[in-house]
Amino acid sequence: RSLVVVHFWAPWAPQCAQMNEVMAALAKEHTQVTFVKLEAEAVPEVSEKYGISSVPTFLFFKNSQKVDRLDGAHAPELTKKVQRHASSSSVSSGSNDSAKEDLNVRLKKLINAAPCMLFMKGSPKEPRCGFSKQMVEILNKHGISFSSFDIFSDEEVRQGLKTYSNWPTYPQLYVAGELIGGLDIVKELEASGELDTVCPKAQKLEDRLKNLISKAPVMLFMKGSKQVAKCGFSRQIIEILNNTGVDYETFDILEDEEVRQGLKTYSNWPTYPQLYVKGELVGGLDIVKELKESGELLPILKGEN
């Protein structure tokens, strides 16, 4: 099976240019793999179809089926994924054994990615089967904190986890890396009253937001990270903050939809980035630019105002 890697990129994002260089190097090494570049904003229908909300994003296809995805400028991870999928296309038993071992390592990481992990069809907001929908409803009803993985987004995980866990159907619920079971098991735990003791409770969103905005004296909620900003506004505010020499921490709102939407309401500020000092909202990029021009930014960041 031939592997196709599609890079959704934007000309304004320097990290995309860097990843194009990585792709060019990988193309020389893996001549059997096809690498394609798509300017995300030039093909909005395609970007929307595949849920491209930031750049760079990489999609992996085999036989016209999407088998994997990578969000962000992570050169080592891109290299690993290309190597893994390219090797799984090989027919030699040696490479198949190696690929199987790599998959098991990946599955172990995934089931331990959060204290409570749900492998489901679709997402909690848009379940794509009745069983997954019921599972999400039960977990939400009990205020259980969980992360999820859409098994439709990765065929390798979808098939591999069945063997790894010796559980043939989805959804599958894991707590602390251990399989709890599917919908029927969770219903039994709910009926017996054990579900609340087995699964971790969710922290109230408002409490979580308060903790996050006070996590550091200066907190920036942005798209991406200090190293890889994923929108022009976030990139500009990072440049301004870096020039002040003041320490600050960041939170990538693209990694957590609950925080992304909740903070807009909590702060009554509809856009990102958002800058907080000592738990208080300073504002977005325009406000920060004004403060910089007036000479007020540095004293505010240092907590002198």
C-alpha cells in the first residue's frame, strides 16, 4: 500500500516553511512515499472536511483512507510517523514485527494519555454511533473527567487496540491505563453505584479556569506555543512579550476545546490571544500593542501597576 502525506500549510507561518524542509528531506529518504503540500486557506472546503484548524497539520493516507494525523511543527514525530507507516506498507516479516512493536508502544501511550481515556467513534461533541453517544452521556451525567480518541481518525489504532486490549468493539473506556470495558460494563458500574468511585471526577470549569489563569504571574492563552505560534496574532504577541524579557507561560487553546470556549465567557473576551497578569485579564493583541506604545506594558507585566 502506498503512503501519501499531505501538509496543510500557510505562507505566513515560518514553522510551515521549516516543516517543508523536513518533508523534502523525508522525501529523499522515503522514495516510495508521496508528499503533497496544500495551502490550507486556499482550499477551505478540504480544510473544513478534515478539521484543519491550525497549521502546520499533516494527514496520512493509505489507499485513499486517512490513517493518521499530526498537528503542529513536530519534526521528530513527523519522521517517526512517516517511518512507521512506510514500514507497515512493507511486506517483509521483519518490518511487520517492528511496526507491531511500535504500535503497541503507541497504544500504551494513548491509553495513558489521561487518567480516564475513552476510545470512541467521533468526538464527545459529535459522537458517530449510538453506543459512543450513550457512553459520553453517562460520563457527563456523573461529572467524570475524561479525554477521548476518535478511532475513525486512525485505522491503525482502531484495529490495533482491539488486539492489544482483547476487546473487539467500541467504545472502550480506560482508567489509569487499565481497560474498564465497553458500554454494557459502564452501565453495570453505573447501576451498582461503582462508576463514581472508579472514574475521576471533573474539576468544575470555572475552578479550572481560575487555576489556569493564575498558574504563572504572566499567562498567555494563545493558538500554539512559544516555539510554534499557530496564528498571526499569537505570533505577534509572542514577539512583543519576548522583547520585554519578562518570564511568562502559555496555554495552547487549540489543545483544549473546553478551555477555548469557556475562557471567552469567563473573561467576557471573545478572541485569542488573551494575556493575564496575576490572574487579571490585560487584553488581546491590540491592547498589548497600545500598552507597549505608551510604555505601560513592562510595569504591568512586572506587577508594578
